[in-house]
Amino acid sequence: MSETIPKTAEEPKRSKVEVLKEGSRQLRGSIAEELSSDKGEFGGDAETLLKMHGIYQQDDRDQRKAKNPDGTPKPRVHTFMVRTRIPGGRVSAKQFLAHLGLCEQYANGTLRVTTRQAFQLHGVLKTNLKASIRGINDMLLTTLAACGDVERNVMSCPAPIHNNPVRDEMQRMADAIAEHLKPRTTAYHEIWLTDDEGNKTNVAEFTPVEEPIYGTVYLPRKFKTGIALPEDNCIDIYTQDMGFLAIVENNKIVGYNVLAGGGMGTTPSADKTFPAIAKEICYVTPDQVLAVGEAIVKVQRDFGNRADRKIARLKYLIHNWGVPAFKAKVEEYFGAPLPDPKPVAVTGVDDHIGWHEQGDGKWFLGINIECGRIQDVGDVRLKTGLRKLLTEFPHETRLTALQSVILCDVLPEQKQRVNAILKEHGIKQAEDLTLIRRYSIACPAFPTCGLAVTESERALPGVIDELEQELAKLGLLADRISVHMTGCPNGCARPYTPDIGFVGKTLGKYTIFVGGNAEGTRLGFILKDLVVREDLVPALVPVLTHYKSARKAGEAFGDFCARVGKEQLVELLA
Ligand code: SF4
């Protein structure tokens, strides 16, 4: 690791995406022109820029090998994923119901709660993109900067606990960070929210606006921020590029430990890439959060790698410089020395499922959404049930980082009716669910993600079924074991920090990670590589059996694996 850093930002040798961003007239590119063409898809450059508008161009991977009756391949049908940015996952009933309507009117009839407390529509046709985005903006939400090389959705613990101001303050801070770090370009408004005629005129008469945070080329890579509490790291603060861990005294946030350099994505074939958990950088008072956050973003803007996108995340900058040099540069940008972090550690996590008192006489209910997909399948009619619930009780909701939904502000006398609606629609509540299912999440992978090499969302429920059976045999069903699955090593569902991570490595084969924990404070290690779907659970059975017989009192599965170590566990499998 080098401790030397450049005194000033050097002119980077730039990747193709950097050149594209700079020449894009503040993220316009050819999006408007291509949007009005008859083609069902966008060309490569516009496709890249679309991400900054919260849109991914995709195609149905299941259909790629489809053939016409004469044996010729069918042309790919492109559809789009549209992501709504929702700081802290706070959504009104009206906004939630509008998304349910949009997914039926313009998408594939399902709505997805993401691992970053956002909503995603999938399967949107190009002809419906504008209407979808207008529908979202009509609800005073946006897709701008939900993806792309900017600050993405700012996460915060969503539990609506009102008997102290801590979580309200965290939500307020999440909103403030999101507002402060949002791109200022007017491209989004011109392209998606004006009529066609105005759109053309505005794009032609492009006048740049000041981008005070991002400059002309935005960030070298995506940037993720989260706010957590030491006793409840439900948003996985160590996986974020930038994290604020709240320090609470007498029911009041007195400051935050600032963390930086977390990130999950890796390319197994490239040694220069790796997943990382965030490092502690400094302590800030609440009124310094925006300025220090801005300084960190600007350091990454000016010194992050713009030549090689594989190593462009903030974690690589911090790895190369070391924490002291990085902190010194942040202080230079901030304009003052910053104290060291307080000696505070993450100690807990809560998925917020089930009934909980809010502290103001009302209750909130966490409703588990398996893999985040809101749809009606067989007897489990999540979409219809949530629609009925929110129509009858138009309360605020929150989206959790474990892809679930919280219904807020339920009066004691309303609880029975809420329970009845869920039961009517086959929606399981906390007492019907194992902890392993509640603490499991998955990325979408097939059929929509172009990077997937294995199943994830469609595979995980079956894997959990099998794990439940094995845990029941071992008498471990009451244990909390967190399981995250992704369809490729990019790690969108944070698979390197839970008790068990399944990561798509190559076509149809996974890497199994163990040794992390539900609190998300540690990276796991590889237990077994290149495992086909059917062998995932059998591969874990010897380790679970050993855990059952050799664990210490109260020791969680991931902690046990970390204590016993990779060598012994791998030997056990051999
Ligand atoms: Fe796609 Fe990979 Fe992200 Fe899953 S982890 S959504 S497969 S990029």
C-alpha cells in the first residue's frame, strides 16, 4: 500500500465512459433524440447515460435463445428497469399505490423493493419510459441519480420509532444528504418531464448549469451512503462508500463516526479488485455532516481512478493511500482538522419485521417481502394485499434494506383488521417465518440483469426451503442466520458480509462464502467455489452440523465460522 498521494489532482487518463460523460452536455447525450425514434432500444452511449437517469436497458435473458419457426434467432426485445430514489425508504401510501399502478400499467406487473430501500419497475418498454417516469415524478419522487456515477439512494434505518428523536433525525439527515449531493443538471427535467416539442427545443438550446459537487464529469464510479445506529446496522453501513454511524447521548444524536471505502463489487479474475468493508475515518458533529460528506465525495471526484472502472470505487483510493493520507486530504477539502472516530462499535441489527410500538401510542408492522418482489403468486397475493391494506389504511410506509415493507402509524384498534387483511391474502407474518428467511435477500439476476451468470431471486426461496429443512433436522431453526445471494460477483445484495453468501461466479455455478455476520461488521471467506445450485445446501450441511456440536453458548453461525477458520472448515468439506 502506498502512503504517498498526489499534491493536486492529476489529469487522469480517461476511460471511454469518462469521455462520454464529459461530452454529454450534462447527461443529455442523444437520449432525447433516440427516445423519439421508432427503435425499441437505445444505442450504447445513450444506454450508458440512461443509468444516471435511473434507467437500465435490459433484455429478457430467458428469451435470448428463442428461435422463429424457421430456426432463425428471434430479435432481442429490449425492456427497461426504472429505479426510484427514495432516501431512507420513506414512502407515502399514495406514492406506494402509484408505484403499484405503474408496474401494472407500464411494467411487468411486479414491483421490486431493492436492497437500497428503493423501488424498481422491470420490463418497461421504451414507448412507456416517459410515462413511467412522469408517473413517478407526479408523486414527487424521482429516478434521477438512482443509478450511475453519482451519489445513489441514501440509506437510513427506517424504523419509525418516535419516543426519541434519533431515527427522525437520521431520516432528516438522509433527506439532507440526498438533496445536497443530487446532480443539478436540467437534462432530466427536459428529457422526461417536458412535452416533446419543448424537449427538442430545450436540448438544442442547451445552457449548462453549475454542478457544484460533480463538475463536468461527475464521479468516477457509483457512490453509496448510509446512516446507521451502533445497535441497529440494518442498512449495512460497512458496505457503503460513505457511512455515518450515529453517536447517541441522552436520546439525542451528538455526532457521527464517519466511515468510508466500503464496497462489494469484485471481479474474481482481476486480483486488483476486492470487496471491502468501510474504514473509520473521523468524527463529526451533526452540523458538519454535509460539509464533510461533500469533502469526501469531492476527494473521490478528483482522485478516484478515471482510467479503469474496475478500480474506480472509493475503496481503491483508500486502499492505495491508507486511511491517514485519505483523512488528511478530506481535512484539506473540508478546511479544518477532524477528530478521530469515537470508540463505538456496531453491536446489533434488526430486520423490523412484525409488530412494534412506535413510542407515540401507535404501532408499526414490518411485512416480509421475499426477495423484495411484490407480486401475486398462487395463494400469496402480496400485491393485492398491500394495495388493499394501503387503500384502507393510507399510512406512511418505509422500505427496508432487507427488501421488506413497514406500515407505520397503526392505531391499536386497527391492528386486528390489518392482521386480517394480511391473512386473507396469504401474507405471512413474523410468527410464520423463520429467521433465516427473514434475513435473506437476493439481487434480481436472471432474467433481467445483463451481468447475471447464475439465478438469484428465482433460486433463493428454494435454497432457503432446503436450508430450513436441514436446520430443522439439526434443531437450529430458531437461529438467526443471514443469507444473501447474487447472480454475479458485483454483489448488489451485499453477499460478502452475512453469515452465508452465495455469489454467482460463472455460468450456473456459485461461490459459497461464510464467516460474515448479520450485523455486517466483517467480510466472510470462501468456503467452496464453483458449486452448482443443487449442491449449495449439501455443501453447507457438514459445517452446520459441526456448528451444532462445537459452537459456544450463544455463538452465531457466522461468528463460529470466523472463529474456527477457513482451513478447518474447508478440510471438513474435503
Ligand atoms: Fe446483476 Fe450481478 Fe447486481 Fe445481481 S449482483 S443484479 S447479477 S449485477
